[in-house]
Amino acid sequence: MSELRQECLWEFVTKPTATAQALAGEHKTDVCVIGGGITGLVAAIHLLEQGRSVVLLEAHGIGHGGSGRNVGLVNAGTWIRPDDVESTLGAKHGGRLNTVLGEAPAQVFALIERLGIDCQAQHKGTLHMAHNATGIADLQARHEQWRRRGAQVELLTGARCEEYCGTRQIAAALLDHRAGTINPMGYTQGLAAAVLRLGGRVFQQSAVTGLARSADGWRVSTARGAVQAGQVVISTGAYTEGDWTTLSKQFFRGYYYQVASKPLQGAAAERVLPHGQGSWDTRTVLSSIRRDDQGRLLLGSLGRVDNKPAWFIRRWADRIQQHYYPELGKVDWDMHWTGCIDFTPDHLMRLFEPAPGLVSVTGYNGRGNTTGTVVGQALAQFLNGGTVDALPIPFSPEQPVRAPALRTAFYESGFSLYHAGQCLRVVL
């Protein structure tokens, strides 16, 4: 049995494309992008292609946050049903957001192809798997609502469901043909490489310590230097740090962990999601399941395991694997990692324009691969003279989330108890 180490698989298999140079001295640019994840990098690419100069600052390394540590699902839509989006935002704005995010996977895969990014991209759909009767009803509603909007989704049951999921434990699954999977760190690093090719300047290990108005726009300060920019994009998401911005008050943090096996071989392994989809189930504390291009089995769930012992992590992973795929026998788990998600109470993102020339975004609620791609492009268009009509949703006034630390602690406690129950075989 291998040692179960704390390391992100996507970092392990992906070679960095940008040198880890920190900002030093004074710099001047048209736009300063704060945050080296998908949103910031896509915004930088489109700004550079429009002839603007860009300096990008990342507090750690490219893809350090949710952009490089997520499951790698390229999902369409939001966390909630499309009808609920329109009920919350209204028919006009909710309908536009459903349309934009419904088309978002196609934009991701088109950008990957256009920029020649090597990131294990598989445009084969995703599977939302019903674990009980309530889950089936939820998928039936989602299927009807998306079909009403012309989306290419399919509700699988019977033998076809068992074939695609590779397990007898799922009675129905929603196959979203619009979606797919990627290596998220490979995607993020590929975007960074494109920024450099286009002449953008990327500085890592350059945490922002100050943001202030200046005569020419904005002055963005770090420990060893500063950037003078006419416009600023803040795209730091759940990894927002420091008191130089109020963005961290607009969401509460949640955690998501994953466990990866050694590469699996044989007939039993090939029956796990045999058509190449990534998946997740309908449990309130969901489990995600996918494989990578080397045949590793990746399991994930809400919560964190970076503060839990190896035996707990193995027991949880064994429980999920043996429930869905007992034919695999004993699986050798190799590594685990935990990432952050920026949640909002209604599970919808927020766009902000606190002042002219300053824009920010938060609240992807675990849908950053697609949402970050379309928002990054939209913010670039807006800063290049576009109107708010180019945005997926209008700008919102800042409204701090009540007691975000308490919300985080409450949810994390519930997730930990649920996972402990799974380990003890009390719940599944």
C-alpha cells in the first residue's frame, strides 16, 4: 500500500509554463489583473488581443487556487436549476445567464483548441447521477427545464444508465452533451503561456498589499514594487487575501477535497465511466467521480481533509469506491488535496464595479472552469469600451454576507460529520 501523500494531482502531472518571477520596482500598464486563475488569465488574453498592455499579479503560483485544484468538470449552467436562476434574477437577466453559461463549455473547448492547450480535454459530456428517488426527481426537473431551452441533455435510465455510469447503484443519470472534462491546472498553465506569448507580463509570488486611486487611474502595490494602471481587474475568488479589498466579504468559503488512486488497469477499471465523462451524484454532500488520462480514479466531496489523518481519508475513499465500483477490489490511494470555493447564499455569482476602471467578480460556487472563462472575456470586453450588456449579469452593489466565518464553520462541521458517518457505514 502506497503512502497517501498530500499533493494535488494536477500540479503533479503539469509542468509550469511561467517563470516564478516576483514583481519588483515600478511598472506601468493599461490594465493590472490581480489573480492568476482562469478568470484573470482569460481577461488578460482578450485584453492583449485587443491591443492593451497587461500586468498580471499572482500572490502564489499560477493556478494555486481553485483554478488549478478543482475536479476538472467543464459544466454548463449554474449549481442551481435554470428555472431557479430566472426566479432569482428575473426573466431577462436570469435568461441571459442561463444562455451564456449553457454555451460556456463550447467556449472553453474552442479556446483550448485555438490556443493549442494540452490539458487532457475531453468534450464528451458529464453525468449527474441520481442516488435515490429524490435525486431522480431532481434530474427529471433539470432535464425538462434544459430541454425546454433547447439544450442537448439526455436522461439515462436502465441498461444505458448502467453502461455509462459503470455501476448498478445509479438508477438515472443526466448526460449533458454540452459539457466535458479537463486537467484544470493544465488549462490554467496553458492560459498563462498564451498571456506570455501575447506580450503580457506575469508576476508570481506577488501578493497585493494596497490598491489606491492615483492621478492616472490606480496604483497596485506589493511588498517589493507597484503597478500603475488605468484599469484593474480583481479575480482572486475564494483565495482573496488582505484588507486592501472588500471582495472577501461578498462570499463565504467552502472546501472541496479529492483523493486520487494509482493508475488502474484491467476490465473492471475500464467499466468505470467507460465513455469518458466526469460525474457527481445528487447527494446533498455530493461525491464526484472521474478518471484521468492515465486511468487514475478520482473521488471528491465537499469539505476538507488536509486536517484529517490518512486512515480517515482512505476509509472514506474505500467506502465510496466499494459502493459504486466493488469490482475494482482494493484500490491503492496515492494522493489527496483540498481547495476552496467562494459560495454565495443563492449560489449565483456577483460582478462588481466599485469605481470607474475597477471591476471584480466572486461567487462561482464551484463552477469556475466555465464561468471564469466567459466572465474573463466579458470583463475584457467591458474594459475595452463595451457596455454592461456584454456582461453575463449586471453589476451588483456590494452586500457583505452575514457572518461568513460562522457559515464556513457550520457547513464544514456538517460535512465532517457526514463523512465520518460514511466511514462508519452509518450513512452513504
